[in-house]
Amino acid sequence: MIGEYFQIRDDYKNLTDNTYTNQKGFCEDLDEGKFSYLVVHAWNSPNSERLQELFQQRKKNKGMTRAEKEEVLDILRKTGSFKYTEEKMDTLQRKIEEVIQRFEDITWRENWTLRLIMHQLTKKT
């Protein structure tokens, strides 16, 4: 579950976090044609033709322009992919915390390592 949370979080941050933009470039997952969690959600929604066209163009052009990336982000907003992803991350976080608590209850020990990992993954900055 932590691995799943990490990957979904990474996909989300790649499209929303200025720190990622400064380190890797603006929405570089889109240039690479990655079918991130958000893209898959939007791809499977009604009226995803334009998103599919943009990914086909990306393949031919070996990347996306900034305007095309902005259009993809707009599609993700309109399909509710950001909200859907945020809800999925919240659900996974709660499940992970429940599992950690059960593990601690069984072992009678707090697992500071897992708690620190989750703290680092879930902090907002």
C-alpha cells in the first residue's frame, strides 16, 4: 500500500508541484507519455477523445508543447481526475495508518520507521 500511495502521489505531484517543475520540468510525465493514475482516470471517462488525440500527437512529436500540457491539465480538471486522485490518496493514507496501528497493537511497539515514512510522504510541502 505504501508503494501504491507513493506512485500515485508522485504522479499527482508531477502535474501539480512547482518543486517538481523546477527539478524535472513542467509536467515532464506528459512529455514521456506516462499513463499516470490521473491520466488513466481521465482516459476512461466519457469524452476522452481529445486527451487521446493529445497523446497520439505527443508520440509523433516526441513530446508536448506547454500549451498541449495545459490542455491536458484542463481535461484532468474537467474530468475530476485531480479530485479523484486526492480522494484515493486520502483513502490509502487512512488504510496504511490503520495497518500500522494494527501492527503496533499486535507487537506492542510503535513503529517509528513506518510512521516517519508516512509523515514524509504525506506532508504538504
